[in-house]
Amino acid sequence: MTQDEALQIVMRQADKIGLDPMMEFHHAQRAIVEYCPDRSRPGRVSDRLAWVLYFRGELGRMEVQVDDRKGEILSVVRE
């Protein structure tokens, strides 16, 4: 998957993940991230290769992790 494909996945799901329309895409990088299906409960953690996309706006920043192979959104972090 390319960076542009990962960005398209995020933009198609912007409402679902709570991406403010005023936030602008800042940059992206591929990284190995820890993935846990339910972070609120203890459980198995696995490493995944993902695109990590960073957005910023007046109200803060947001990081979205997209699985490089499956195109699945793994995590959304708001600051």
C-alpha cells in the first residue's frame, strides 16, 4: 500500500473515526506498531506494519494507524 492509498482509507472513514474536517494532513510514515484489538482489556499484542498518518488543526492533533497489508484502521489517537 502507498501513503496515498492509506490517506484515502482514512478520508473515506473520516466521519466514523471522528476526523475533524478542519484538520489538515501533515505527514505520514511507515512503522511497526503494537496492535491490540481492545486496548481497554488485557490481551494479546501483535506487531503490525502500518502507515501512521498525522493530522493537525486548531483544536489539536490526531494520529491514525492503517495496517499496510489489510487497509484496516488499527488505532486513532487524539491530542
